[in-house]
Amino acid sequence: MKMKRYFSIFNCIKQFCLRPIKACIILSVLMFFMAGSSCEIFMDEEANKKCEQSKWDPWDIKIHIKFYLTNSEPIPKHKIVEALDLQFVGTIRNLDCRGYEEGYFDIDSTIFPSFLFPKLSYSYLFLAHVSPYDFPFKISNFDETFTISFTMKATFKDGVVLQSTQVYYHSGTAQWMWTENHIRTIEIPESNVYWSVVTK
């Protein structure tokens, strides 16, 4: 059906192009946009159908975020887990089944690594709470997902401040996030995080 439609469009262009070239160009441009918009409508219909099939009875969930902090030393004598404070700044977003944003919360919290983590430790990974709060959302579709993004800023006792590159995480679909107590903890691994000196 769609192929027939496109064939008739281009057949019309072919016949019209026997007329002056300027009119031919104008019609060609118009037909191009008409074909594109019809394609978008078709894709929207397919997406709406898919979302309708994956609907769920609405339920509440609270997301708690943890981050695996490595015992790294970006510059000499400045280990991240020995910082006076470590600030997390970013967002957590809920995306519907089509990938559009449904809601979000800002992340802005501070932990105190030198107090929380033991100074003399052979462990390489420390599990840090990105926020002391749980973020509440309402889920109504199996295919909803969450994205989490944040940067970190570490301050040391000698005044040195280090800034991290952005950490980004995209969850699996909501059907795998259901729990009986409606609280889901997301543990984000540290990968490809780099630090730079902001102030010395």
C-alpha cells in the first residue's frame, strides 16, 4: 500500500516535469516533504501500537542509586576515597516506552569519603550512595526505562579540587525492576571516568 502511494507520487512528478522546470522543482520539493511526513505518521502509529501492548497497571517505585567508586589517585597524594568531600551533581530521568521524558529529579548530594571509608584498606572498590534519598516514580508501561547522569567534584584538605567526566547509565526496561517493597537499588559501575584539576 505504501509502495503504491510513493509510486503514484513520483509518477505525478514525472508527468508534471514536462512543464516548465521551475514548477517541476517546486512540486518535487512539496512531494518530498509529503512523503516524509507520511513516513513519520506510519512510524508514530507503530510506536503507539507497541506502547499500547506493553501497558501495565500503574505502580509506584523508588529508585536508590549507588556508585562503585574506585580507590584511584588521579594526581600524586590525592586518592579520591581520601577526599574531604565528594559532590554528586546530575539528574535521574524516567523515559516512556517511546523514549520521551516523563519525569526527572535533580541529583545534588555530598558524601565525606575520608570519614566514610577506612584510610588503610586494600580494597579497590567502595560502594558510595549517590544520594541519601530514594527517587519516587510511577510506572505504567513494561518498556519504560531510566537514565542517570552525574559528575563528581572531590575537594581535599590542601584545597585541591578535582572534577570528573560525566557518568552515564541507562537502565533495562521496567518489567525487570519490579520488587515487592517497590524499592529498586541501581548499582552503577565506574567505567571510563577521568579526573581533572579544577583548582590547586
